Amino acid sequence: MTTIDVLRPGRARAMVERNLLIYRHTWVMLLAEVFEPVLYLLAFGVGIGALVGTVPGLADTTVSYPRFVAPALLATAAMNGAMNETTFNMFGKLTTDKTYESILTTPMTVRSVALGEVWWALLRGTLVTAGFLVVVGLLGLVHTAAVLLVVPAALLIGFAFAAIGLLVVTFLRSWQDFQLIQLVMLPMFLFATTFFPVGVYPRPIRWLVEALPLYHAIELTRQPFLGHAGPRLLLPAAYLALLGVLALALAVRRLERTLRR
């Protein structure tokens, strides 16, 4: 199976429709996912922002700290919404509920299941991001129409991290392994320029930070949020698209072996 074959939708829409029917009464849970980045924004962006003022080290010296932090938290919300769906929720379906064993007795294929779960994660992640964007707008942090580019950016971020989550879940052996995910996600959240510019790092560490997927996700949201739309968005977009496609291709192959045993 080629990478292009992996991306063909098949019956993936059926998985999305199934999840919509099952979770149609639990949309209030999305509010909890929106609440977390809002909490960080109020604590760090607004609270510490009152002490910091504008952000040093940026080309635009008028950018306030809340405006600097908000798009990073938005990218993080898209990442977490997608990753949670294809790791925590999928692991339960794979191990405890044995959901996919029943689904695969139908004409559904493993590839369709994988793509359907990624699309579902995209839907949830984008809704969380949109909800957070509304809150950011109400706080008066949106100053440019270019911020609308954040919505397709969130879709791409959600795709990349949903695919990564799908790949990661094929390696998990027990619920305790989720601690290993946090061991990676938390440092990446703290150091991938979420709260300060990349220029604060020495050159070797800066190269390491610039290789992180969350760094590129933050760049993809922060630049249009600050009104800097243009060719500079191509690199993070290409990075996340390529990462997502490769992770999805590997994940489908591993799921094939796992679910067909």
C-alpha cells in the first residue's frame, strides 16, 4: 500500500457519522477543552502580561504579551484536542471496548477506520480551536483580518497531531504508558516558544526547538494572528503536512498488523 493509497477516504465518513451519533450528547465536554487554554491565557497571558508589557526580541515591538501567547495556546488547543482523540479515546476502543473488532466485521477497512478517526479528531480539534478563538476575540486580542487564516491552520495542526497520535497509540501497551506521552508533550508545550520567543535560546538549543512540531504549529497560528501572512507560512505548513502524511502512513500499516491478528 502506497502513501497515496493510505490517504484515499474509502468508508472513513462512516466512522465520523458513528462518532457523531455516539457523542452527540457529550458536546459540553468541548467546553472543558476550551477552558484549559483560556485558563492558561488568563494566568500567563493576562496575569504575567501585566508585568511583561510588550514582548522584547520581536520585530514588532508593539506586540503585547497576551497577543503573543494567545495564538500559541490556540495551536496547543488544536494539538491537544486531536492527540487526545487518537490516543486516549482510541486506546480504550482498541483494548477495553474492542470496538474495532466489531467494526471490521463490516465492509469497513483498517484504513477507513484510521482515516475516520483522524477526521473525527480534526472536527473536535477545530471546534475547540474555534471556541478558543471566539474567547480571544472577546478579550480584544484580535487586531487583524488575517487571523481568519488560523482556522485552516488549526485543521492542518489537528491533522498532523491526530496522525501522530494514531501512530503513538499503536505502541502503547497499558494505560500507564500515557505518562510517557506527557513526558514528551509537557516539555514541548513549555519550550516550543509558547511563552517566549525562540531568540532567547542559544543557537544550538534554538535549532532543537525549531525542529519541534509544536514550534511549527505555533508559527502557523502566531504569524497570521499578528498580521504577518505570506510566504513565511509555507515552511511550517509543509512541515506539518509532511509529518502528518508520514505518520498516518506508518500508523495505518501498524494498525493493519494489530487489528488483523
